[in-house]
Amino acid sequence: VLLQISAGLLAGLACFEIFGQALGALPVQPFGLAEASFVEFIYTAMLCFVVLNVATARHNNPASDQNHYFGMAIGGVVIAGGYAAGEISGALFNPAAAIGLDVVGT
């Protein structure tokens, strides 16, 4: 967890150095922090669930009959989350990146 947050902070600093301005990950108005946190939690959990079930689980992806459609499933979750949460929170789906951009952006 600490390594992820440290990497998020470094990414936020890199964005600040490259673009010359802070890229804060704030909720889109009229939504608040509670709504943005809720949709980020839901879609991050959904993304983790899909990745773990379609790409890494042996019962869904046996060595003799590999599942070659896991990319479509993961992409579908990202697209659905982007459409649903993009207008509320910006749809980052990575708490470490959100923390890094927020800390550097303030």
C-alpha cells in the first residue's frame, strides 16, 4: 500500500513537472467527495473482480482451453465505468493515483 501511494505521489509530481500545473482529481460539480468516492470504490472493486476472475483464475482459464476474451471483459468494465463515473469523479479507478494527484494538486 505504501509503495502504491508513493508511486502515485511520484506520478503526481511528474505530471506537475511535465504540464507545469497541478492535475487535481477533484469531483465534478455538483457532486461531492462522498459521491465520487462511492463510484470510484464500486468501479475499482468491479474492475478488480473482473481481472481476478477472467485473467488469473484457473477454473475460468485452464491451461488446456485458454480464455482469449479476457481483454474484452476488462475493457468492457473500463468503458462502462468511464461512462458511468466519468461525469462524477473523473473515473481514475486507482486510489493511489487519485491520492497522488490530489496531494500534488493542492
